[in-house]
Amino acid sequence: FEFFDTAEVFDSFMGDLKEQAENPEQKVQCGITEVDDCMVVGFKPGTLTLTVADVGGGKSTMMLNISFGLFKKGHNILFLPLEMSFEEIFKKFLCRETLIDFNRFANPAMLTDQDWECLKSHGEVIKKFQQKFLWADVKSRPTVAEIKRAIERKLKYFQPAVIVIDYIANIKPDAGSDNWLAIGDILKELRAMGKEHNF
């Protein structure tokens, strides 16, 4: 605990507030107007943004769109798909970026010469970015501690600005915990990790 006396901290707090007013923090925005407009602070380091929708409601697609928008705006992104394999989510990502029909990714023999050229062209553009978009292929249902250890092992090579976990219900709670009761604890642990590492 840290305690503050109102009279003692007032002047320094006002000085900090004035500094923030004169040098506003840049909002981390994804470039999707509807998302950026409704995010009060943006994807600010140490915050947790939860996207909720029904099964099949487009959460993964939305997260891919937000992630790639943030990536294009110069931010390092780490995407942890816990619902789909890396191959499936990456096909979805390529479909989204190239506008090639997903059925052709599901059956690559259907990809046309024009599709292959489009993929090659998009690949060349992506390879030129200075920032990184990393993906994880998670083989089992991890705990928050396992996710944290995996991320921390990579931190000296890669510092993400945003980490997307698709999706929270696939994180294994501590032993003996009911998953639905543990979700609140899982979210708190993830937010604490974001604050600790500034993503």
C-alpha cells in the first residue's frame, strides 16, 4: 500500500497534470474509426481491453483487423490464438489482407496464379515493415503463468506493444478452480502482466 495525504500531494499532482496537458500521451490507435472512437484511452500500455460476442460473432476476425491495423501503424504485435491453430488463423489473416476468398485457402489447389501473385506482393510489403507481428502456435490450453513465462523469454528479442489472446475462455485456470469463476482472476493476472511489461 502507498498512502497519500491530499494536502501534501496536491501541488505535485497539479504539476504532473499540467505536464500531461502540455505533453499529451499519444493514443495507440488501430485505424478502425469505430473502434478508435469508442476507446477512451486507446490501447494504452497496462490496460486490458476485452472484446465479447456470441459464438461465431466475429471476435477472431475483429481481433485480426485491430491487430493488423496496430501493426500497420508501427506497433509490435503478439497474437496468441488459443482457439485455432496457427495455420488456420494465419490463413484467416491472409484472406483478410489479400481479399482472396477463404475457401481457396481452405483448399490451396484452388488458388489461382493471380492469387499467388497477390500473396507474393503482400508478403513483400509486410517484410519491409520495421515493426514485428509475431504469432504463437499454442499446442495446449495454457495457464496465465505459462503464457507469462513464454512471453518473458522473448522480451529481450521482442517487446510487444499489444498482445492479443484469442480467447480468454481457453486459458486454463489454476488447479481446482471453476473456469467461469476463475475468469476474473485470469483477467486481473493478464492486466498485471501488461502493466509490469508496459504492453
